[in-house]
Amino acid sequence: MLRVAVVGSGPSGVYAAQELVAQDLVPGVQVHVLDRLPCPYGLVRYGVAPDHEKIKSLQNTLRAVLEHERISFVGNVEVGRHGLAPDTLLRLYHAVVYCVGAARDRRLGIPGEDLPGSHSATDFVAWYSAHPDASGDAFALSARSAVVIGVGNVAVDVARILARGADELRPTDVPEDALGALALSRVRDVHMIGRRGPSQAKFTTKELRELGALPSADVLVSPADLALDPAYASREVAAALPGPARRNLDVVRGWADGTADHGRDRRIHARFFLRPVELLADGGRVGAVRFERTAPDGTGGVRGTGEYEDIEAQLVLRAVGYRGVPLDGLPFDARPGTVPHTAGRVLRDGEPSPGEYVAGWIKRGPTGVIGTNRPCAKETVASLLADADALAARTVADDPLAELRSSGHRPVLWSGWESIMAAESALGLALGRRSVKIPDWAGLLAAAHG
């Protein structure tokens, strides 16, 4: 028997587990999917916006994998500095696949970035997604104007949540405290700003169209911004773009003609060719963001023009990408924010480390969509299976769960997760809503062990 630990229960981890039990080359593989949290699914539970029901339904697919007879979910088990060390895991399992994602947001590296009122979009998403590590106490929803820096899907998500009315979010599983805070929000203007043009933005067309479909907000675009984009100015240039970029440009073109302005209470301002250079203080908090106007440099990038614009903002959310973080005991390449590897085999001092593998964002960086994790996991599992004979010869613990418990861990197994789901359904019923997420560690663990 080959016993494998997969660290991380997001899509990359679940796909790796699925590949391990689906193959015929090494029958009888047993997989424990470990997670620091008592809940599975990673960013599908704690990163997908609550109003994206279709994407959140992917949980049903992941659930079917985790209920496989040779796969066990083992939550509330941390790996790294405050938990199990990688060498300890190798004493418990024949092989370990690390699927720990990219947990930190990228910084802007500009003056004023740490002023009160300035936050990473990652923290904001964690708050409205009820991540137990999140704290919403500091979010300035009393702000009149908010700036979201970035033009990817995360930026679109947070702009949409800020512009939605609480009644629109009530049917979702957004936690009660966040729903109450959003109901009292005074934010009326949301500026979503990118340093390049709409034809180079990273959002998907579906996400973009959802902004224009909000019943409580208008989407406004500056024609002066769009005129700088060569693809906007020339139909011939636009025709040469990839399909997604052309469709994005068509959506933005529709907003620019003025028909999207219905005089609604809230407004989303989609701005382009502006690069943040400083967050300006007002009374000890952020009060505005200073941007430099950029222009295409003819090589696919942008250059500064020396022209500046200040945009009022009492709340700033930075959505310029994720970055992997080191895991104590594993090698790490700080430049790309990934673990060095060859086809998923972890490299130590340039050589494959027996029994250690990576998949997902910690392997390739924060790129692609959810489905990109499937071929990534498949490649890693193929490497692991090619090493199966040598791995199976290693001596490991007979009962890893018993070892975990004896060392002080209180694992949350699948039955505990089912208890959490039941408690969240009961909470929703008590509040006159659908299932509502439990937002804190104490509540989750009490439900799991209840």
C-alpha cells in the first residue's frame, strides 16, 4: 500500500487526490487530504464571491472526490512553523504533495500603502467569505469613495460586492456580521483602476458583464482613458486581439457610449492607464490616491507621462495579484514565490527530494483558472507514480491519524465537516436565510467536535 498526504484541500489538492485514486498503475493508494482549516475546498469556499453561485457549486464536484473510500479529509492540522514539519510528514506518509497555494497579496511598494483605510483585497475577500482568520473591524465602509487598484477578477469581485445592496446579498451565505456592515455602508463611488488599457486587463468577460447587470449601480467609463488604447481606437487592431480581449473591449465600449448611466445611487468608475504612485493621508487615514497617467509604450507595456491625478478614497483595496509564501522546512524561490521543482518533484540543492512533491500555485505561481489545476496535478501525480516502487519501500507509521492525535492535534474528519455544514444550515434557518457561514475558529471547532 502507498500512503500519500496531500497538504491543502483546494482544487489543486483535491485534483491531486483524485488522480492518485483513479489511476491503475499503483492500485490501493490511500490519500489523506490535510488542511489547516476545519473546512475543505480552499479558495472555492473562501475566495469565490458569495454571489457567484455557479462557481461555488464546484464544491459539489470536490465533495464527490473527498467522499471516495480511499480518500480521507483531515482538517484542523497545520503544516509548517506552528504545526507539522515536512520531515515529520515523511515519517508518517510514503509521499507528500504540497498544494498550499499563494496565500499573500502582492504589494504596491508606494508611499502611504500602510495608512489606515488601505487594505489588501485578499483581506476584504476573506472577511466577506467568513474566513476564520479574517477581521472586518478596520474596513472603512463609512467611506464615501473607494478605490480598487487592479483590473483582474478579484478586483471586479470586490468592486461588485461594494456596489451591491445588502438585500441582493441576503440570499447568499455571506456571514451575518459582514451583511450587516454592508447594509450600513456609505460607499457610493467605487473606482476600479488599472495601469494599462481594457484590451490588456485580466478580467474575464463574464465577470465584466456582471458589473453592468447590477440593479443598484451604474458603470461609468472615461472616454479619454479608452482613447489611449490602440485596440479601442482601431477596429483593425481590435480584430487581431485574442477572443477574450475583444469581448472585454466590446463590453467596455458599450459602457462608454453613456447608456449605462441610469442615475442610480451607486457608481462604479472603470478607469484605465493610471498607475498608483502614492496614497495621500487625510487626518491620519488614507484620503486619496495619487495616480500618474500612463500611455502605451509600443511594446505591449506602458510608460509614465508625468501627468498626475488624485482620486478621493477613504477606502483603498489593493488587488494586484497573489504571491506564494515560504513553508518552513521546504525550499523556496522568493523571486517567483514558488517551491523549486522538476515536473512536480521538489528540488533540494538542485536534486529531487524523495517523497516530496508540489502542485497548484505553489508549484507554478498564481496563474490560470480553477481548471488549470487539473493538468498541473496530473503532471505531479505522474511523477509520484513513477517513483512509487522506491516510495513504497520507505518505512512509515501504521496509523498517521493516531500519531497526529498523540502529538496533540485534534483532526476534523469528514463527519466533523458534515457537522459544520449542518450547523451553518441551522444558523441560516434561525436567521431567516439560507445556510450562513460560521465566521470564527471557536464556532467552527465547536460545530465540528460538537
